[in-house]
Amino acid sequence: MGETVKKPWEQWYGERTSSILLPESSIYTLLMNTVKKFPDHTAIVFEDERIDYTTLKNQVDKLAGKWKEIGLKKGDRIGLMMANHPLYIVSYYAAQALGLIAVQVNPMYTSRELMQIVVDSCTQYIVFDKNAKRTVEKIKEVYSFEQCFSIEDDSEFVSLRALIENGKEISGPEYIDPHEDIAVIQYTGGTSGEIKGAMLTHFNLTSNVVQSFEMYGETMRQGEEVILTATPLYHVYAMTSAMNLGIHLGATILLFPKFKIQDVLEKVKKYRPSFFPGVPKMYNAFINYPAIGKYDLKCLKHCSSGSAPLPIEVIKSFEELTGAVICEGFGMSEASPSTHRNPPFAKRKVGSIGIPFPGTDCMIIDEYDTELGPNCVGELLIKGPQIMKGYWNSEEETRKALQNGWLYTGDLAMMDEEGYFYIVGRKKEMIIVGGFNIYPQEVESVLYEHPDIQEAAVASIPYGMGEEMIKAFIVPQEDITIDIDEIKGYCYSKLTPYKVPKEFEVIDELPRNTVGKLLKRLLIKEELEKREVEFNEEK
């Protein structure tokens, strides 16, 4: 399979070109270049403390120097298991300066989850915060790290701060082959339960930074942006859209250890961020905050959303509130992560993920690998400089995902005549009832439009002889009592009857991971366990 023959999205680039000049350099170079341009500009604001770019690079270089002195070398794996903190950024860039491979880990992971990652990646070193301390201690009983570094002042472990204070700056970064050398192993598969480590090279990550900047065009100005960074940096979306893009821009990264709506709103008032790469649960929190009218969010010029689909009703409410535009897009860990965005320089289509990034090719195929035309639903394939090298330690999974240079995403999508793409659902999530294909996202969109519903998830529940049943799990708005019959009638007024869920259940909250991705497998698991108990009781 070669390139796509027709690329209708290219008409929207205008004077821009679909092929852009991509950097043949390491991630560390992003920081090096920015320090030359904006040495005294504020790089990070964290809990009202400011760190300028010169100070940031000085800390990075001292840590890299000390790590090199104690034996860390190119290709070693180092776990970064921290909530958002300036030392995350310092550790990440020090690792890149030495050619280490950063293994990004959620600090709230259990010992079982951490063990899966460190064993699979053969992680030799780990940097962690107080939230992860007990987990690291537990893992150390059965797994031999060469060294553990704490960002707290902790006598039990080597202090990262002490290393920086006593370190001598490296004379220069290690030699990096951008196309071959792995910068990050990003574990994915949390929604399916099977972890896989996407190997992202320096070229993958720097390319996606430049592609992102090109996609925003002249709406983003170097040395002038303030990025509201509440999404965890250990997640691939914030790593690129907040940290790496921010440093490339010479932006100020307004960093939050955790998304707490009141704290975020107070800091927005004080620091006036211009760009917000958020996730759906954050946008939902803004529009449902009771005192939101007291806060002026007009400073936000542009916003993006990642990690999970963003319901149209949430988009409309947030944009009415702020005047900002949320540029919907698409990405995945295997793509560093961004591949599509609604471009600020062209037509905007709410509900669409937009057009491919410059330098990115896309194709919709059927089950026989035949390319489909406009308005046909099939699997989305992506090719571009941001696509991963493969999965760490898994040739079989790599062969499945990467074929002839194309990434098989597992997402069902369609493209319209103008080159705008739409995600219909996950290939594995598609529900078949009576021979008809049903896409949960379509049903969820209808439920989100109902004024009494705050959140909704639609899942396939298996029962009897290979049959499937649609069930909707709904979270009501505060102080609202849901009338199931009314909701069902509402769905019948909006959907073909076979698409209306057979069952509805009101729950307090939907299970999500730390970046807001919905874990439907947990809903299905709990439902099946409940049915088994009921079956046994009847016996």
C-alpha cells in the first residue's frame, strides 16, 4: 500500500505546504535553542514560584552531569514516576541530554502496574515523588533498580535536588541519531488492559512539536504564550502539547500538580494563560462549576482536547463561557501523539477531528485493506514522521500495528469530501445488534445533549449465544433525579430504534484513568460480575 492518491485536506493549507522542514536533532535541542532566544523569559510557574529558561537549562545540565558521573549512560531506561512538578521537566530533559530512554509512569499506579512496566522495559533507574514512594519501596523488595531518586528531601533515597546542587554541568549532550534513538517508551493499552510500550524516537517527538506549531500557525507567538498545564506530563498528550511544544515556543508553562478547579481558576485570574491543552473531564469541570461566572476566562485564545472524545454539548458550553475555540483533534501514544486537528486557519467543523497534520497521510480502509472513498466508515490508517518505531520488546504487536509504513489505529473513522475526518468509534467497541452496526459514540452524543445528564457511556454487554446488548450508564447533573422512561423516550426521538440502549443505569461517576480516558472495560466487568451473582442467587 503506497500513499493516498487523493488528499482533499491539502486544499486547506493554502500557502502552507503539506511537507514541512522537520528537525534532525534531539529533544534536548529544543531547550538549547530556546535558551539562546529567551534566556531570561519565565519557563515555568509552579505554586507561584518562577523559573527562567537559563535557570531551567542550568538545572538540566547539572543533573545530566551528575547522572553521567555516577554511571547512567545512553540507552539506559529511567522511569519518571511523578505528578506535575518542575523536577519532572528537569529530569526529562536531563535524560534526553544523555540519550537515556524515559519511561513515563503514572505515580498513582499500584505495585502490580509498576511491576508490569519495569519488568517489560527493564527499567534500571527511577525518579519518583511522595505519591509513588510506597509503591517504589514495595517493588524494590523484588526488583533490583540500580538507583532510585526521590524529588523529596528523603534520607532513604538519593535526593534529586542534592544531585542538581552538587552537579557539574555537562560539556555537551550525547550524540543522538534522531531517527533511530528512542527518547521515550510510552505505555499504552490501559483501556484494554494489555500494556504495550510505544517506542518514540527523538525524530518522532520533535517532528510532532513542529507539526503542532505549524498547525496552530500565526495564532501562536514565540516567547508570548502562557500554557495552562494541568494534564499530567507523564501522559503523551501533555508531554508534547504542553511541555515540549511549550519549550519550543519559549512559552511560560503554568504548571499544576493536580487539576483542582478552584486552584486553577484562581491561577487563571493571576497569570492569564493563552493556551489550554485539556481533557474532557477538565472542560466538564469548568462548565459545571457553580461559581464559574465570577471568573474571566477570556484570556484563553486557543484550546485543544485530547485523551478521549469531547461531547459537542460540552464544546458549545465552554466556548460560550470563554469565547475561546476548542480545536478538536485526534492522537494516540503511537503517534507522539497528534495526527489531526481542526485548523484555526481554515474551516472548522464541530464534531470532526479536523484534517491531518502537515506531513501526515491518512487512509480509510475496509476489512480487505481496500481504500474507501469519502463518507464510508472503515479503519483509520496513518503514516507520518510522528509514527512510533514500534512496540518495545514485542515484534508480534509491532507487525500487527505497523504495516508498509502505515499505523493501523483500530479506530473506525470516515472522511468527508473536503478532507475532514470523523471518529465513529473503536473497532473493538462496535456493537452488532440484529446484523446492524452501532457505534457507541453516536448514542453517547445524543445522551450528552439531554439537559439532565452530565456524563454518559454506552457499552456492549455480551449475553447468551454470542449476542450483544446495548447498555447506557449515565451520571446525572447535580441535584437531578433521572427519569429512565423519559430518557429512553428521548433516545427514541433522536435515534433509529435499534440504536436505543436496551438498559439504562444511573451511576455516581464513570470509571476513568488519571487523564480522563473512560475505562469501559471496568463497566462491562462489573456488569458481568453483577449478572453472575444474580444468576447464582436465582439457582
